[in-house]
Amino acid sequence: MGHQISRRTLFRSASGIAVAGALGTSLSACSGGTGAGSTSSDLTMIWWGSDDRHAAYKKVLAAFQKKNPKIKIRPTYSGYDGYFDKFNTNIAGGSAPDLLQMDTALVAQYARKGVLAPIDSYVGKSLDLTGFSKTLLAAGTVDGKLYGVPSGIGVNQLTVNRTGLEKLGLELPDREWTWADLKKISQDVYKKSGGKIYGVDDGGGSTLQCFEVFARENGETFFTEDGKKLGFTADTLQEWWEYWAGMRKANASPPPAITSAAHNDLTKNAVVIGKALFTFDSGVYGAGGSITDAQLDFLPTPQGDFSGAREGNFVNGGVLLSATKASKKVADSVKVMSYFAQDATAIKDMQLLRGIPPTEKARGLIASGLTETDKLNMANADYIAQRVGKASDALAAPAPPPQGADQIWDLLFQSNLAVAFGKKSVKAQLGAFFDQSAGILEG
């Protein structure tokens, strides 16, 4: 079963972002062409995912067609690799699908190139978004228009090996914990394990689930709203890297060789290989299912423990369902989106396969059928969503990332490694990071 889908998936969207940028003008030129829906009597729909997700989608669509016999749906599905390559080829050839599962990392680029259809005019009519928060809908909103319906709640959280903690005689930290609390328990893990296990994997280069939250606690964003510049200061990044340098020095986090080996490879994640008990990568229990036998639990990203710290956590939309602008079946596609969002049977059939359901109603409908870890996962996401919703000082949810974002995220990771390996000082790496980031965003 698939589970929590967070903004960590954005790192794995790099190939799609690159292709979208490379096609640039061809996407714009073809966006007004004939979509697949206009050359076929069927509504064409595409998505990516696991076999479990495919089966659930097909079951829900079959039920939808029984209730809507005039709408015939022709589905195509695959894994993530190559998904957007094929989508781009179809756009360029004038055979774009009518309805698709869209990545939150790419929605802004496709919307601005005229590939996706705005669907605001359907809201409150054939598109029922009752129970969806404004914060959540921001994940599918570009330049004030809605281009996608979020599938679920995506949150920034830590995945915890609770079994390992209990074996060491340690308790799971309170959800209202701070960065100082993270350091303390991470040091306790190292001491209690006799130096065999570190507390938390190195988050100094973990952009989306770690540094972005820290920057927001400082009242800053990763990118500016228009995506043309970085939204945080050198002082904030310096404080961040110095925190993680201190974590490594105190043996609270593993040495850089472990961090480097785990980059974009979950099988080498420090929690999975037994070298840490806390990780910022929710993919350990993510869309492909758990890859460790330990009992896992979940915590919000820590809060700022400095004067004036704001709520840094936020909620995003998992994946989206979007319609293509070239399609002549946008109205029918919207009916499908609404069905997935509100139909009780559809919600139960999908469970957590597209992320934690986006509304309290939906979460209540599936709660009784979940595994213990699923329940813990959903409870933590629900807790974060409620806390963010109540926070008067929380910034708006981040805008969809700009072109070049994947390069900057990777640059942050590599920059932290350079510091960790002793190749660069924090201050020297700061200058290089900001210079290179500016060049990427300007290019």
C-alpha cells in the first residue's frame, strides 16, 4: 500500500522538471492543439504509481462509469520514471490526455505554458471541494487560478524507528518539540547505544522537509513568490549549517559518508540500515510502503527555539488531478475529480494510496481500516494540519517551485556535504551557494 506522500517527492521529480524546461517553446506552441479527448469518444486519463494504486484507480473509475454511463474513460498508467517524458511527447504531438495525475512540483510550469486548464469556474457547481482548506488548495493554485485538485495532505515530518527507541529505554519526544530537543535525544541515542547508532540523519542538506521549515520559522521562504530569487538570507542558512555541524560533532548525526551514500537511495537511508533512529525522509514509509520491519512513528518537523520563532510547518497537496487545456472534455474531467474528492466509496477504495485524504470527512471514512502505522501516520498529519490552521503567524503555503528548483535543492545537499567532509568552511560555502543559485534562477 502507498502511504504518506510529502514534498520529498519533489526531489524525485527532477527529470520531469528538466524535461518540462527543455521543451519550453514546444509546450507553449502545442498547448492549443488537439488533445487526445477530441480525437476519441473516450475520456483519456493517465497516472503513475504502484500496482496497488493502479488497482484502486481502476476500481473507482469503474464505479464512476456505472453512475455516469455517458462518460467512457480510457486509462493509461505507469511508474513515475518516464511519465512526464511521455506526457511531454503527447503534448508536442497534439495527443495530450484529457485528465492526468499531476506533480505539485511541476504544476506551475505546465500551467504557465498553457498546458493545463483552469478549473475555478466549476468550483461549487460540478466540482465539490467542501472540506478542502485554502492552504491545501494552494498546492494546485498558480497565479491565482486553480489548476489541480489535491489528492491528500502532504506534510513535513520525521519518521521514527520507535522499536529502536524503546529498546534503548527512550521515549518518543512530544510533538511540540524543538531543534534543541532533537539534538538532546539524538545524543541520548548515541550514548545509550554505545556509539553504534546516531540519533538523526544529517538534515543540513535536506531542503524540503527540514531547511524550508527552519527558514519559515524565521519568517522566510525558500523561493520568493515569483520564483526569481531565493527567499531566505545568508544568516539563516549559516545558522542552519552551523547547527548541523554541531550535530555531527556531538555524534547526534552520522558522518558524511553515510549521508552521501543515502542521497536519493532509500535503501541506504540511515534509519533503514540501522545507523539512526530518526529521519527526515518520510519515503521510508512512503509511496512504496515500509522498507524496514521496525515499528515506525511520526513527528512534526521541530519548532524554532529562538525568540520570535513562527510556525514553520505547512500542508501541501500530495499529488493533483488536472485537466489539459486542449481537451474538449474538461467538464467531464472535473466530474471525475469531484467524485474522487467526495464519494464515500471512492475514498475508502483509495485509502492512503494518493496520500492522506484531504478532508476530515475522508479521513474519518478510512480510519477504521488502517494498519497501526498508517493510523500513527495519519494522526500526525492531522495534528500538523490542525496546528498550522490555528497558527496566526504561519506563512502561506509555498508557491509551486520555479524552473531550476531541482538544481538548487541538490546544490544545498552537495554544499552541506562539502562542509561535512571539511572541503569548505560554512562561510566559504555560503558565498558559492548564493552565487550559483542566482545563476540557476536567472538562466
